[in-house]
Amino acid sequence: MLFGAVFGLISLTTRGGHGTVSRQAVVADRYNIVAGIAAADDARNLLARYNWRH
């Protein structure tokens, strides 16, 4: 804990006193879903029923 506090204090003072860090979000372009055969068939049927793209 002490090391973390000292390291945080040092990094805070070397950045010019700014207490916040700006970061960009990482967003996936696509997702892979892993499912059993029965669940995959049910999902395909729902996609077809509601005319959704798959």
C-alpha cells in the first residue's frame, strides 16, 4: 500500500498536478457468440421469424 501511495504521488507531481487521465474507449467491431446446437438453431429461427440480418 505504501509503495502504491508513493508511486501515485510521484506520478501526480510529474504530470503537472492533473488528477484525471483521459482515455479513449475500446469498442468491438463485432462479437462472436458460442452456443450449443439447439440454442443456435433457436437463434436462427428467431432471426428468420423477425427478418433480422445474421
